[in-house]
Amino acid sequence: MGKTSAADGPDLLTSLVHSGDGLGSWNSGSDTGAGGENGGSLAGLGYQTFGDAPAASGAAKRTYSWRQKLLMLVFSMGSLLAGSCLAMMIPFFPLEAQRRGISQTLTSGVFSIFSFTQLVTYPVIGRLVPRVGINRLYCIGMSMTAVSNIVFGLLFRLESATTFIAACYTVRVFEAIGTAAVITTALTMAANQFAENTSTAVAVMETMNAIGLSLGAAIGAGLYSLGGFGLPFFSQGCFILALVVLSVLYLPEVAVPRRSSGDFWAMLRTFASAGESWLCCAIVFTAAATWTAIDSSIARYASDAIGTTPAQIGLYFLVATGAYALSSLVWGRLADRLHNTYVMIAGCLFATALGLALIPPLPGLGLTPSWWLLGLGLTIKEIFQGGAYVPVLNRMIATAVRQGLPADVTTQAFTCSVFGTVASVGNVLGPVTAGAIIDARNFTFMVGCLATLASLVGVTSAAQAARVVRRRWSDRGDQT
């Protein structure tokens, strides 16, 4: 509506941070909308619209009920175990495969098949949640994961290398399906039961997942040295089964709609019709691809460029992952306090690009490769990448509801499955693409590509933040 005087609103910085985000703040955990088939108006769904009083939207709910604390404990343990399942076999499985004469390609495939299976499974799980139920599907996923671990621990008894590796692939597929069910239902619980603190709940899950990734490899190596190939898998499988029993007995029931809210493909078309949905997907993909691309290639670069040992690389990752785990909680709380979270997302993506630039370091910075630059760059990347990643699920759900999807468990489960699918695409394509670029050019060029991608998505996020402010000012002008 043209220029805005000082009396009409806050300055630009305050508007950027505290304005609504163009979609309203997700603030409803109800299973049905307030206004008919699609839930009615945004305000009726519990959204904070631009016309609402600031006091009503200024702070997210900060106290948790006993039910919420129990739910958070449950899905936190699920996230911890999901991370542990990925990392526990890293120290010893390649050695076991090598002793059996299995090629490195087939050995690596045991790890990559996990992410690929999750990529295919997430959309299916999203459709099953409203039909099977959140609690039931969560327990089914945990049970599949537990049984898969126990069975995997028995595979060392197979003498034939061909039979062994084929069985490994098969069991890992079932384990990936189970963990995909656990992660999707856990995210759906977070969105449905922590409506006013979704980003904080997601941050807790990310923290626990990072802890699982960090400790899983160390615990796996220790148990392997104590009891051989089977002990790590038997231990984790039995622990997960114990959690299944506790979940069946004490997990509070999360209600689901009595009927499906719509056809999956119709929901997907509605979701994809919003440009902001694509922006959220780009943020998730960028974060996931960056994580896996760097993780899969940095050891060789660091060894060749600055002579680091595997133990030193492990220490770098431990510090960086620890920083990510701790900072995720801060980002989650901050995201729940901000309405225009794209300001935070954009800033974090730019900082991520800076961290990436310091790792090699990139040409033009006038710096030479060193151990402290490598560690600093990794730590900056991990800290700020979390700040871009954590708030996105909340934005995706808000976008879906604003586009007309109902504010219920079905939409939340659908959106969580999209979130997981996009992250899996990044997990699968990140290492492959990074390897191809490194083979064609070098590690530094690959990191430059990642930094450019993060910067471009950061610019788009900043443009979205500015668009939010313009919409708010326009709405204020219309009201006057």
C-alpha cells in the first residue's frame, strides 16, 4: 500500500523478525478444522493471522503437560535409536565384509540401501498413519527395527559370502522400513501434540538423533570388541523391544480422524501448488545433501591436504556433531518465538555457506588449508545448518493448511512423509553427486558448489522473509 509511516508499525528489522510469516504460525493440534470440509479460515484453525493482536501471537506455549513430556520421551528415544541404527555398524561391518572377500562397492551398498529404502517408504508410511493409527504404527516400526537388529546379528553364521551379503541387504531393507515408520510417526506426534512448540520438539528429535549418530559408532565398536559381530545388534534389538513394551503400556493415545481427509495425490497436488512448499523442500534437500556430501568425502581430503589421521577426523566430527546437538535446542526455541522464521533460516544458510567456504578453504579467501580451519568450518556448518533445518517442518505444515488441506493428523502425517522423503533424496544424492564432482574436478570445487547452493537458497529465503513483511504492511494498510 505504498510507504508506511513510523506510526503505522515497527521498523524493518523488527518487522522482519516478528511479523507473521505469510502463512500464519501453526498453532493447532486439533484433528478437525473449525470451518467445514477444509477446516475453514486460518484463524479458525488456530493460525495467527496478520490482523490478530500481537499479544496473542507473541510467545509460544512454554509449559508441558505430563502427557507431552511422556510423548517427547518416546519420540526422542525413537530418534536416538534411528541415529544409532545408522552409525552402530560403521566401525566393524566393513572389516567383517572384507574378511569374507566382499567388494567395497557391495559393502557400501549395505549402508546406502538404508537411505534409499527410506526414500521409497516415507510416502507409503504417510498414507498409513491415518489408517493404522500413530501409536500402533510407531510400535510396529519399533518392532520391525528391533527384530531386524536381532536377525542381523545372526547373519555372521552364514558361511557363503554371497548369501551373507544378500541377507544383509534384505534385513537392512526391513530395518529401514521400520525406522521410516518410527521417524514419520514421531514427527507427526511432534506436529500434532506440540502445536505451539513444533520447532522445539523437532529440535529435541534432532538432538537425540545426533547423539545416536555420535555414540552409536563408539558403542557398536565397544560391544563388538567384547562379544563379536552379534552382540551390538542383539543388545540394540533387545533394548528396542523393551521400549516397544513400554510404549504399548504407557504411550498416550494420539487420536486420528475417523475417515481419511483426502486422496494422497490430490493432497500432493495441493501441497505442490504453493511456491513456499518448494522453498521448504529446497531447504531440507540442501541441508541433507550437504551433510552427506561432506561426511562421505572429507576424510580423504583432510588426509591428503593436511595429513589428518582417522582419529583426528573422528574428533572433528564429534565436536561438530556435539555443537549441532546443543545448538538445535536453541534454534528450536528461537524458531517457536519468531513468527517470520525465514529471517533465521536465511541467516543460517548464509552462515552455513561461510562454514563450507572455510573447510578447504575456497580460493579467493587468501587462506591455506589447516587443521583449525577445517574444524572451525565444520563446526560453523553444523551449528547453522541446524538453524535452517529445524523450523522447516512447522512451515511445511502451515503451508499445507493454508493451501486448503485440513488441520488434522492426516495432513500432518502427509507433510512429515514429504519432509522425510526430501531429506532421503538429499541423503542419497549427496554422496553420489559429491563423488562425481570430486572425480571430475576436486574436493574444493565440490564444496564451492555446496556453498553456492546454500547461498542461493538463503537468498530465496530472504526474499520470502521480505515478502512476508510486505504482506503484513499491506494488510495493515487495508485495515486502516
